[in-house]
Amino acid sequence: STKIRHAEKRRNSTCALADAIAQAALDAWRSLDVRTSRQTVVAAIVLHHQEKCTCLSLGAGTKTPSRAAVVAGGDGALRDCHAEVLAVRAFRRYLYAALQSNGCAAFEK
């Protein structure tokens, strides 16, 4: 039988909202159909509005890039590859794009 790693076990919290937020993030990640042989850390910024969770940004990464990636990227390479940092950077881009297009439906009342 295949051994399931601790991080891959099915989890349910005692909080329905936490489960809904986690599910929105996982659904967004899975929709990208990323295939990797490495264990990946995923972080997301999720909006909860009117009983619905929507993933606004997503970041996936590790603590540091590989040495080959740093060398190939030169001085302009992104050196912090924490999933949380990437999710925040993506969220900022989302907000800037929303401001440039005169608003965002996700933030309207």
C-alpha cells in the first residue's frame, strides 16, 4: 500500500469557515493543474462574502529558490520564494489592477 505523508492526510477543523477558506484555496491551486514531484507550500488570500469564499490570490513556493534559479535570474531574480510572500505580491497586483479598472466586484457592497 502507498504510505500517505502527514501533510497529505485529510483534515477537517472544528470551524466551518476555516474549512471553506482552505477549500477555496485548494480548489484554486488544483485548477492550475500544476504537476510537481516536490512537496509544495501553498498560501492564499481568500475573500469571504455572503457565505461564499473566493480565492483572490495564490502563492506556491519554498523558502528559497534553487541555486541554479538564482544564478540564471541574475540580479533581478526574486530571492524570497515563500508561498506567503508570493500570495501577498499577487494580491497587491490584483488590487492595483482593480484600481486601474475603476473598481472590483469582489469589494463592492
